[in-house]
Amino acid sequence: MKRLAAFLVLAALCLSCSVPAVAQRHAVNTAQSRASRKMERKQQKAQRKYAKAQRKAQRKMEKQSRKNTHYPNRRF
């Protein structure tokens, strides 16, 4: 009887200690997922900024190309 009671107390103690560990792991996972989402947003923002700079450079090059085009004078 004492062995059974001791075993039940030990089992209850183990379960009560494991619950905060699970909650702590969940909090760590939440923090990591938040950090990963934040890094993903930063990377997307950097990619958009790079793409915008590329579009601007392309437009500038096309504009320069149009300005530097000289058609020959027509002679009749």
C-alpha cells in the first residue's frame, strides 16, 4: 500500500514538473516563430527595395537612350 502511494505521489510530482516545461517550450517556439516572421518581413522589404531600385535604373537607362538618339536630317 505504501509503495502504491509513493508511486502515485512520484507520478503526480513528475507530471506537475513537466507541465511548466511544456509551457516554457511553447513560449520559446512562439518567440522563435515571431523572430522568424520578423526576419522574413525584413527580407521581403529588402527585396522590394532592391527591385524598386532596379526598375528605377532601368527607366533611367531607357530615358537616357531616348535622349541620346539622334535621327539624321532628311534631305529632299
